[in-house]
Amino acid sequence: MEATVEQKLQALWDLQTIHSKVDKIRTLRGELPMEVNDLEDEVAGLETRINKLKRELDDLEDTIVNRKNNIKDSQTLIKKYEGQQNNVKNNREFDALSKEIELQTLDIQVNEKRIREHQADIQGKKVALDGAVAISDERKKDLSLKKEELDNITAETQKEEDVLLDKASQQEVKIEDRLLTAYKKLRSNFKNGLAVVTISRDSCSGCFNKIPPQRQADIRQRKKIIVCEHCGRIIVDEGFTLEEVSI
């Protein structure tokens, strides 16, 4: 037996009542889930930056060690060439060794300059690393507090929300597909999730536009599904607010 229009309207109103309770619970959580996600993303980004800075510092330290070893090698070669200069047989050999000593001395100077540059770079990166670590520690504290707050609110409301969602699923079965699809589309169109509203002070309680007297009379007869001419929401009469949804 097909449901009457009044039964269809009552089923829609009951579903809206349940969903409004779910919306109220989720509003209680506010923007906490989004804040937690944002903080998690920020902490992850900071960790990536910290690890990158640490790798760069390690690379610079290794480079400095290599350059210091190059300097030692050059110093060893200079001593070797200086010793050989004492045993040369002609000026040509002496000049060749002098040239080698000059090249090694220049190499030492270049390595020493690069070491100073690397050390300055290290100081800058250490400052950046300390700053990133400090910010990360603060964000982790914020994240921990936000998670705890969200967990507490969720623990208090999750059971109630689960019960309501189960009731909503049961209620949806009672509504024909065409109406249910229209209802869901309306809910998604409005920030407050109101797809089914009542007459309030001769107006649509969704958009607050006036409803003509004849249209109000048609709504109260409950013989056809009527939508607001302005916002498109389904309108039921005030009497439906007296019905209690078993939840």
C-alpha cells in the first residue's frame, strides 16, 4: 500500500529531525577536526624541513672534513717538494717544484676559503634548524591539546551520533527514492542542512520569505508536497513539530 502524502511528509520531517540532531552534535565539534588536520600537515611539513636541514648539515660537515684532508695532503706534498728542491740538479727542476708548491699552496687557500664559507653556512642552517625545531615542538603541543579536546568531545557524542545515524538509515528506507534523492540534494545545498522546514510567522523558516495565505492553507492540508518558491525547501505545517521521533 502506497503511503499517503501526509505520511511521506511525516517521514521526511522525521528524517530531517534526526539529521538536525546529528548536525548539532557535529557543530559541537566545530572546526576541531579541520584544525587537527591542519596541525598534522604543518607538523609533517616541519619534520620534512628539519630532516632536510639535518642532512644538509651532515653533508657540510663531511665536506669540511674532506677539505681539511685535502689541505693535509697539500701540506704533505709541499714538504715533499721542498725537500726535493734541496737535491735538484738544475734551475729547471727547481722551478718545476716551485710551481708545484705554488699550486698546492693555492689549493690550500681555496680549501680554507671554502671551509669558512661552509662554516658560515652551517651557522645559518643551525639557526634555521633550531627555529624549525622550536616551532615544531610548539605545534606538536598544540596538536596534542587539540586531539585530546577532539577525542573528549567525540567520546561524549560518538555513541549518540551512531544511534542517530542508524535511525536515519532506518528512516530513509521508508522514503521513496525520488523524494530521498531530492531531500539529500537540498541538504547539501544549504549550510545548515535544512531540507524540510515549517511555517513560522507566516514565513518559510528556512529562508524567512513570506508564504501567501492560500499556499499556507495548501501546506496545512497535507495533500501534496509543496516547496518554498524562494529557496526550494520542502515546507510542512507547524503541526509536524509536535510529532516526536523515537531516538
